[in-house]
Amino acid sequence: MLGIKRLGLLAALVVVGLAPAAAAQAAAQPSTQDTQYLQAVHQVNLFEITAGNLAQQKGQNQQVKDLGKMFVTDHTQLDQTVQSTAQQLNVQLPADPTADQQKVLDKLNNLSGAEFDKAWVTAQLAGHVQAIQATQTEISQGSEQSVVQIAQDALPVLQAHYDALVALAQTLGVPVPQTSASGTPSPGGTTSPGGTESPAPGGTETEEPAPGTTEPPVPSQS
């Protein structure tokens, strides 16, 4: 009888000992914000790598080709960190770009020459606005330091991409998203040279734009 009581006490001690460990494991799980950012930035990287390769293959303007090559290099490096961090945090990453991103890629694949160049720059501007905004949100609201660090490292790269795209867009006559006083993309839509505002990134514009003249479907980050 005494042996049974001792076994019961031992079992109780084991359960008590496991409780803090289980609680610590639960606490170690990344927040919804951190998880969604990892997944979104991974899909951005998948989109940018594919779009960058298309720019090198189909671009007519040499600057489009050069930016495409740079985007492939930078987003491949960024995604290596994203994947390793996601693995450590047990976050499952999507295997493909979002449906909206894939639509943009499909459209770009069917264009060529100057039409391709303008549509590519337009899509890249919109995509980088969203990526920068999502990254700024992660920096301010993320709780997992390793994920916040990814965002902090990614922000200057994304901003450099955006600045290069703005310069190229002005050369090609492509509308540029509005920017805030600090020079970062603002949450608003884009304004065309004529002053007409187009939908903000992430909008649900369904009308099919004329190739190379207006903004194609914008990549979604969620």
C-alpha cells in the first residue's frame, strides 16, 4: 500500500514538473503577427524571384533587366533567413505566391517589350509598397526577436528597391505611389500624372487594365 502511495506521489511530481515545461513551450510559439509576417514575406520573396527572372528574360529596358537581377539576388538571400527562422519556430510556409501574385506573374508572362517593362515596374512599385508597410508593422508590433530582426534587416533593402523603382518609373512615365514626408511609401493609393488616384495596394480592383498603361492586380501579402 505504501508503495502505491509513493508511486502516486512520484506521478504527481512528474506532472507538476512537466507543467512549467509545457507552459514554456506554449509561450515560445510565435505570435499571429510574427507568423503571418514570415508567411507573407516568404510569398513576397517567391514572387520577386520569379518576377526578377522574368525581367531578365523579357525586359526591353536594360535597367529593368538590372533591377530584376538585383531583386533575385536580394530576395533569395532574404528568403534563406526567413526559411531557417520559420523552421526554428515551427512555422509552416506557403509553397507558392498568393493567387493575386500569381495573376500578376501570368500577365507579365504574356507581355513583351515596352509593355512588359511598364507593367513590371508598376507591379513592383505596388508590391514593394505593401512589403515595406508589412515590414514596418512587424518592426513595431512583432514580439519574436528573430522575426523582428528579419524585418529590420529587410526594410533598408526593400526601401532601396523602391527608390530604384521610383527613378525608373519616372523615366518610363509610370505612376508612382505617394510617399510620406519621411520618404517611405504611404498607405494611400497611387496618383497618375493626370492626378487620378488608383486603388491603394491590396485593393480589390477587378477591371482589367490595358497592358502597360495602368496598374495590374496588386500582390496580396496575406
